[in-house]
Amino acid sequence: MSKLTDVPKRILIGRALRSDRLGETLLPKRIALPVFASDPLSSVAYAPGEVLLVLSIAGVSAYHFSPWIAVAVVVLMFTVVASYRQNVHAYPSGGGDYEVATTNLGPRAGLTVASALLVDYVLTVAVSIASGIENLGSAIPFVIEHKVICAVAVVVLLTLMNLRGVKESGKLFAIPTYVFVGGVFIMIVWGAFRGLVLGDTMRAPTAGFHIRAEHQGLAGFALVFLLLRAFSSGCAALTGVEAISNGVPAFRKPKSRNAATTLAMMGLLAVTMFCGIIALAMTTKVRMAENPAVDLIRGGSPVGSSFVQDPVISQVAEAVFGDGSFLFVVLAAATALVLFLAANTAYNGFPLLGSILAQDRYLPRQLHTRGDRLAFSNGIVLLAGAAALLLIVYGADSTRLIQLYIVGVFVSFTLSQTGMVRHWNRHLRTEKDQAKRRHMIRSRAINTFGAFFTGLVLVVVLATKFSHGAWVALLGMCIFYATMTAIRKHYDRVADEIAAPEEPVPTDDLVRPSRVHSVVLISKIHRPALRALAYAKLLRADSLEALSVNVDAAETKALRAEWERRGIDVPLKILDSPYREVTRPVIDYVKSLRKESPRDAVSVIIPEYVVGHWYEHLLHNQSALRLKGRLLFTPGVMVTSVPYQLQSSEAAKVRARRRLEWNAPGAVRRGPKEHRDHHHRESGTKR
Amino acid sequence: MSKLTDVPKRILIGRALRSDRLGETLLPKRIALPVFASDPLSSVAYAPGEVLLVLSIAGVSAYHFSPWIAVAVVVLMFTVVASYRQNVHAYPSGGGDYEVATTNLGPRAGLTVASALLVDYVLTVAVSIASGIENLGSAIPFVIEHKVICAVAVVVLLTLMNLRGVKESGKLFAIPTYVFVGGVFIMIVWGAFRGLVLGDTMRAPTAGFHIRAEHQGLAGFALVFLLLRAFSSGCAALTGVEAISNGVPAFRKPKSRNAATTLAMMGLLAVTMFCGIIALAMTTKVRMAENPAVDLIRGGSPVGSSFVQDPVISQVAEAVFGDGSFLFVVLAAATALVLFLAANTAYNGFPLLGSILAQDRYLPRQLHTRGDRLAFSNGIVLLAGAAALLLIVYGADSTRLIQLYIVGVFVSFTLSQTGMVRHWNRHLRTEKDQAKRRHMIRSRAINTFGAFFTGLVLVVVLATKFSHGAWVALLGMCIFYATMTAIRKHYDRVADEIAAPEEPVPTDDLVRPSRVHSVVLISKIHRPALRALAYAKLLRADSLEALSVNVDAAETKALRAEWERRGIDVPLKILDSPYREVTRPVIDYVKSLRKESPRDAVSVIIPEYVVGHWYEHLLHNQSALRLKGRLLFTPGVMVTSVPYQLQSSEAAKVRARRRLEWNAPGAVRRGPKEHRDHHHRESGTKR
């Protein structure tokens, strides 16, 4: 059975790794790059188009600003990459921005970063899938005609994959990412060759269109504002850059150096692709508008609402390779695939961050434990539900979704870089070695510039996008922040309440009870009851009795008769129950025992059947379960289940074992445990 | 708080009875009549109309058959009432048709009766509410314009009332039922007075209409078939007659005689009202059609789909009292209310029958215990869901729903009466007293005629209504039958598996373990852990150790250090967990203990927090719960929870106490426990 269902999985992701071999899988750079960089690299599929879209508001003439905006994005990218190279060296434990902000700026800043990142994971799923669908749609019209349904279907597919515990695999990421990167580079080189050497005139499908400027002849402050908005949209290219700093423990040694190198490679690839696509879009005269239906003019009249505006990367590919050509289709498919992988990245990053937050008691503790399927499942379903909701509300329109994006990223960039500045200041206070000091001062300069620049971008993004949708992202951040604060407060309150007193003073609840009175609940004489009696005797309580509730007079009489006939050497006590209840008489009896001798503990022993199926469960143990629930509220009581395994319980055992072998999403990028613990301690000493 | 929410309840049903006073509430006849007879009495609100509807298929001329059909219904009613008076005397325990059929015809017949009754309870809710809405709609047009929504709203209201545990109260039933009966009698008497003495011509609102006969000049077999169909529809007046035979224990002494008298009164009232309404409908020239939109002709053209065909009782009231008159409105309201009370009857009868079936292990055992709120809730929700589904599917149209009705009732009538014949045969074989023998022979004759007549009606109902919807009811019966058989089979299999062997031979699983090894799970040193350790020591197991799982190296180190510092005199064992799991290492360790010494039992002691809110529950104990679940599958283990009550647990305690005070629906008609047990034993000896 399990062999059969494994086949498609094997085909998809190669031979499955056993979870106990997880410790051995460390990522070489050539695999780490696609695993961590699918998100930032894939964003070149939509970021250049967003720049052109915004500029088009001032008419085609504004397109000539696009190279300058590209330059600004490149500078920003280099700044951010340079800054994060410092992070990677200073914090090799993989806590990322959250750890940096918490350590250096305090828990509130840390929690703000965490909230921002959680929102961004949701948006990564929504934006990447929307854009992937649009790219796929440029090759397959059916997809674009049923955009929302297709997008939600991809969400469902990714969710099921991750719920099933399909493990992230290096190869799964490597092939499409490299095909995508290779395809874009071939496109850029071939386009340059055709244009500069062959002197071909390449024309995008929209090259002949005109744009109706919404604001003709924009100048002064309005123009600056528009350029800043175009720049903020271009900043979408930077999302996901921080992923590597979370994943240092998954790298091969020397971990920090390898991570820093991968980061640099990623930055270089991203800016080259970004600039290349912008340049080709200019050359092939791509025309894009925010509202293509009314603002794109073809032959004197607007194109109308039936017109589908293809993404810039696909228009350029059509111009360079030719519509429907093999390379065009391959690139469209690889683009869509790499975007879906970027979405999958969030499915892995969300529980990873959740596990770190759970460790700091901002989220339910069980998220911390690797492989707690139920807890991870809840997180994945939350992520998928929020992303699907956004996709439906925004009609799976990547342009509208991007308005919400980026806020979170730049909140965490800014706080993280500010934290790094503090980090270096602190170290400089104690460091005497001149060489090291010089190095630190250099790092501090980089991080200061990074903090300043990303902070500036954050202000720009907020100013230009707040009313366009960024408020939704901020609202989401506030909700996460408030929830996590409340959870932490609860845990702190409980921790205070249960803290063991330092002196073993005889406070009320720590009075060691002097004796224990055992009570075995009996409804009938059957194997489970006999077993419970046998076990109860083994425990040698100070006193032992069997207890039954008289629900049916005839049955009780039969029970008493059989008790005597079998000569069971435990006294049988029958409680009367005028209303055929079981719970109340037992609770009352236990309370009366406690009242008689308040210093004694009562041990209630309950025989239980163990069955294999949920529907069988409905047929058994219900009153035992309820009784147990109620007994837990009674002080001075311990409740013992003596299970009796029915034959059908074998089925459940098998299911439980299978659950244990489930792979938690994010395992690969989290790295093996020993390494994390080691580094965590290291950074712990630095605090 | 609870005082406040009680106020509307108090207003509605008078001072609440404490559940421990339940034993004192026995019903006098004047209260028992409305409690048990609201269902059969209320059916005169729709049964006469259904007769006219069917006859109209052959045109107005067929209306002159209606007195003959009324006579047939009256004869049937007297037969059934006379038969059930025998049941009530012979089976005073309240098992009703199910018990009679099971005892005399075997478990399969009993289960068939039970399935039929369960289906009929669903239909009672659907038909009564649909008809109540139609009657209410004759006074308030808004209601009839939003028929389905209003009907579903009434289902929801009744469901909430019964889920909340609002107890059935005699007064609640008495007032509207007597108002209804009184109103109908005033109408009949006043109508007769106006017609015969004053010589008024009373005209129903539809008196001037013509009916387009779907089959003009029907004769021979076709006419007989139509008359039989009209008769089956009229039989709807008989539903619920059996209710009294289920409720004998709730009567004051002499129970059987009082129940028999009440049954006779109910029959007399029902036939008088039925015949009176038919007679008035003839006099006032009420015209009704199955498809009024096309078959009712007003001034030469069909009335169209906007026409609302009012129920016969409301048309007659309009003719007798005048449209919008005070008595007309009172009667419409009382009719609707009594129909809703009839629906509520099913909410009480369903769990009552469920509890009897659970006693015989055809339904989950917990249904048997009075006051198991969860179990009853599931039954109520099932009943309400099925009824709401029927109301929606059939557009809350009582005429269409009645096609499904009656099948179940006559299945149980027929089987019950057949069972009674066998009952008398058996008793006649041993009875020597001539006076008693004569009495029995007379009873047997009555039941034989009853069985024959109801059996005949069952055949007629099946033949005339199968394709009109009765097949749905039969399908429902099959589903109930199959489910209950499967549940019984499961219980029997488990009972076999766990039966205690007669000889205490040392079979494998009954080997008394020789020693017990206690293991206390520790994650941190806090009050719950210290309490668990203290309790574990009390139990004096043969060996005791504390067990912790190394999930985080630093935490484990701290735990070990504090353990030593505090000088805790229990050895602390640390299990390694390479994958940060808790469950697997503990399970493996317990298994290894069992393997080392297979004859020893292992006692696992788990400290647990008790919190007050479900959302707090999500934050705690998850790994403990999962571990407990898994440990139950491990043989030779007992699992002990040592609860530590946090302050917030007080809230849950209060909630739990409130749950215990909940009233199970059907409590009043079930009668107090002592009486039931007593009678059950009585009838038990007869078997």
C-alpha cells in the first residue's frame, strides 16, 4: 500500500531520505543557491514589469526613467547583500533577522520583525502563485482565463504536499531554478546578439500600442513621488534575500563563509537578470499599463477588458525567441515552476520561524518540537488559508498583491541592520585587537549604510503604497504581534504560578500526602477490569477498593454476585446513582474521601479499551473519558488508565507509527540538530 | 450571570425543577393528555385537507366520498386505540412497540420497529413544522412568503432549546393544546349552530373556485385506487398514537389504567375533531387541489403560482368566525403552536427511544445514561439536521412531506399488534383461570383485528405512496437498521474478546505481573513535577525513576544541575532524542523495559496542567496528550496523570458543574428511574 503511494513521490523528488538520515544532509553551495534563492531570483519575473506599470501612469515618455530606477534597485540590492554578509558571519545560528533584532534591540523589536516576516510569508505565497499563473497563462490561455481557480488549486496542491510531509529536496529546487536562470541569461545574450550584432529589430507584442497617460506632463514633486513609487515596486526584487541568513546551519563547512558566498552569487545573478530584462523591455518596446483595458491604446481605441497583459518577461521572451518557439515555452514553464517553488519556500520558512518563536514561547510550545505533525499542520493550513483568501479577494492579480508586499521585508531589513550596528558597537567596546577592530568598524559602516538605506526605502514604500494596500499588511502584522504577545503573557503567568519554591517550605500544595487510597472503577467483570485490578494491587496503595456505580439495579446485582462467586479479594463498593449518571457519584465519592482525610491522595484507576478506529472510539470509553476530564479538576487525585488493547487497535498502532515518520516542512533548510544546538550555544555566549 | 440568563427560561416554562426532584414528577391525566397527545391531536390540522387534496384529482364530484373516508379513518382510529389499550396493560414498562416486537417476534422485528420509529420522529418534526408554518401563514402572510427559512428557523429554535436542556413541562404543553382543542370544538359547535339553527350560509374563501380534474370521470379500479390514496393520507391523523404506550411509567398510579383512559380520551377527541372539520369543509364548500396553481379555477382561469392555498382548518375557521376575527387569529396561533409542540415531541421521543436502543447495545452505550449531554446532543443534532434537510428539499410543503410519513407508523403498528397476538397466545397456553382466559381471548381478538387492519393499511400506504416519496422513508429505515446492526455486532465482538475466562487459568494476558516499575516524566522542575514525584513515591512501586528527554542540551544540563542541587532522592534518567521528539524515545524506553523483564508492568506518571479555556488547552499538554495516546497502545503499561490545577481551571470547573445540571430531553415522558427499573424487572420476568 505505502509502496504504491510512494511512487509519484519518488518520481517527483527522488529517493526519499529516511528521517534518521536527516543529520547527514548538509547543502553544498550549488544546491543551497537554488534552495534559498528561488524566492529572490524568481521575483525578477514580476519586479521589472511593476516598474514599467507605475511609470506608465505618466505616459510612455516616463519609461526613460526606468534605467535609473534599475540602478537604484541594483545599489539597494548590493547594500542589502553586503549587510547580510555581515549578519551571516556574526550570527551563524540561523536565527536570522528575528534573532539579530531580539538580541540587540530587545524583544519588542524582535517580535515586530517576526510579525513582519510571518505576513511576508503569506504574501510570498500569494504573489508568487499569482505571478506564476500569469506566466503560465502566457503559454496556456486556459490558465489565465481561470486565474483565481488555478491559483487556489496551486495553493491546495502545495498545502497537500506539505501536509503529507513531502520533504524539500535540493534537486527539486536545483533543476527548475537553473533552467530558469539559464533561460533568462540565454535570452539576454541572444537578445543582445540579435540587436547589436545582427541588427535585428525585435518587437514585443505590445510594441505597437500607445499608452494613455493618466497624468500627462507630470513634473516636480508629483514626478518624484511617481518615481519613488516605481522604485518601491522594483524593490519586490529584494524579497527573500534574508532567507540565507536563516539557513546558515544547513550549509557545509565553513558554514558562514559558504553562506556569504552564496548570498553574493545570488545578488549578482538577481541584478544581472533584473537589468537585462529592463534593457530588453526598452529595446523591444514593451508597453504596459496599470489599467490595460482603458489605458492601452491599439489602433486608436482602448484594448478593452478582454485583453490579457502578459508579464514583461514573457513579452520579452516572445520578442527574442519568437512566439510559441521551444525556448519561449521552456522559459514560461520554468518561470512558473520557479515561482511555485518560491511559494513553497514560504511553506518551509513559516514553520521554521514558528519553531524559533515557539522556543521563545511566543507560539504554542509544540511548534518547537520537530515533527509535531498536528502543530505544523495548523501552521500550514493557516498560511494556505490566508494566502488563498488574498488570492480570491485580489482576483489573483499579482500587481495588486505586490502593493501589500515589501512592507514586511523592509521592516525586518531595517530593524535587523539597526541591530547589527548595535552589535558592532557593543563588540567594539571590548575588542582590543586592532585588526579585528578595523574589520568591525568596516562591518559597522556597511550595516549603518544598510540600515539607513533600507529605512529610507521603508519610508518610501509606506508613503507610496499605504493607501494602495500596504495597510492590509500592517494590519496583519498587528494581529500577529498581539496574538504572540498574549501567548507569551499566558506562558509567563503559568510559569510564575508553577515555579517550584526555592526552599522546600511546606506550602499548602506541596504538603507531601501521607497515604494513598486506590479506587478501581468497575462496570463489569471482564478482562480489562481484571487487568486493572491486578495492576492496582501491584501498586501497594495504603488501601484499595473496587468501585461501581449502580446505574441498573439488575446489572449491579449480577456484578455483586459474580464478585463473590469469583472470590475477588478486593472490597467492592457500590455507589447509588438515582439519575443513572456515572460521573457525579464518583466525583462526590472521591471528594468525600478527601474530606475525611485531607492529607491522603486518591488514586483512581480506570480500565480502558483501546480500539483502532475513530468510529469505534465513539462507541467506547465515553463515560471514562468524561470522568477522567472531571477528575483532573479535583485536587489531590491522580488518574490512572490501564489500557486493554483490543485486536482492532493494531490498525491504529500502524497509523501512529506512520505519523511518527512524517517529515516536518523546513527540515532541510533548518539543518541538522547538532549543528543548530552547537551554534545556538555559541551565539548564546555572545549575548 | 446564570440568574440573568434564566429569566427568559423561567418566563417560558415556569420555575425550573431541580433535576434531583425529577423523581417526584408523575403526570396526572389532565397533563399527560397534552404531553403525549399533541402529536395525534395536532394532525387534524392537516389530515382532513390531505383527504380533500387527493380526492380533488377526480374533480369536485369526488368530494362526496370524503365522509366515507372519514368513517374509515374513525374505524381505524378506534381499532388502533383499542389495540394499544391492550399494549399498555400488558407492557407497563414503557418500552412500547419496540419492546413488544422484540419480546414476541424477536430482535429483527424489534429493530425494524425501532428504525421505523426513528424515521418517523424525523418526519414528525418536518411535517409538523411545515404544517405549523402554513397555519401561521394563514394569519401572517410574511411567514408563508418565506416558508423554508421560517421552517428552518423553527427547527433551529427547537434544537437550541433542547440542546440547552430546557425541560419539557406539562404546563407548556397543556395551555396551547387545550386552547387548540377548545378552539376547534367551539368552531364545530358554532358552525353547526350557525348552519342548522340560524340557517346562515358560511362560505370558505375558496368556495367560489372550480377544480380542473386531472382525471375526469375516474371509475373502477382507478377510482378505488384514488380512494385508497385519500384514505392513506387521512391516516396521517393516527401518527403519534403509540406515544402513550412509551410513556406509561410517567403516569400516576394506577399507571396502566390511567394511560388506557388517556388513550381513549385522545382517540375520542381526535376523531370528533377530524370528522367535524371534514363536515364543516363540506358545508362551507372548501376547494383544495394538489397543484392549486393550475388546477384551481377562479373566474375561468387558473389562480396561478402566486396563489397560496390555506390549510383546511384555517379556511373553515375563516368561514365560521370571519376573516381576521379574534377567534380566527387565536385558533391559527394555537394550531401553529400545537404543531410546533408536536415537533418538539419528537425531540423528546428520539433520545428516549435512543436510550432504550442503547441499553440493548444497538446504539452507543452513552445514550443510555440519563444526562449524557454530549450523546444526547449528537442525537438532537442528527434529528434536526435530517428534518431541516427534508424541509429544504421539499420546500417546507406539508403535502409533499406527508407522502413520506405514515409508512413508519404503520410498520410499527402492524408489528406491534402481531407481537401482541403472540403474547396472548403464549399466555393462554399456561393460564388456567377462566375469567382471565376470557379476558385474554378478548384482548387477542382486538389485537388480531388491529394487526390485520393496520397491516392492510400498511399495504395500501405502500402501494399508493411508494413512488410519491414513501421510498425515501423506507431508505431511511434501511440505513438506521444497517447502522444499528453494525453497532450491535461491534459490541458483541468486543464483549467476546474481553469476556473474563471462567476458570482463572493463567492465559497470556492475565498473568499477574510480578513487579511494577514506575517512571515519572519530567521536563522541568516545577510544582506539577514535584507533585507528581511526591505522588509516585506514595505508590511504592518496586522501582522508581524520573525520566527526561534531551530535546535541548542546555535545558537538560540545567535540569540535571537543579536536580542535584535540590537533592531529589529519585534517580534521573535522560533519554537522548536526536530529532527533538519526545514521544518516540519514551515509547522505545518503555518497550525496552518491558523486553528486559516481560513479567513486570510499567507505570508511567505524567504531570499535567489543568487549564480553564480551550485556547489555553492548545498551549499546554499537547505532547503529554500525544504520549498518553501512544502509550495506551503499548501492552503492559499503565498511564497516570497527576493533575495540577492552575488558577484558570476554576472557570472550567464551573462550566463542568453547569453541564452536570443539564436536563436530558425526554426526561418527563420517560418517568422517574425507580419506577422504570421496577417495571422493567416486572416485564423482564415475563419474557
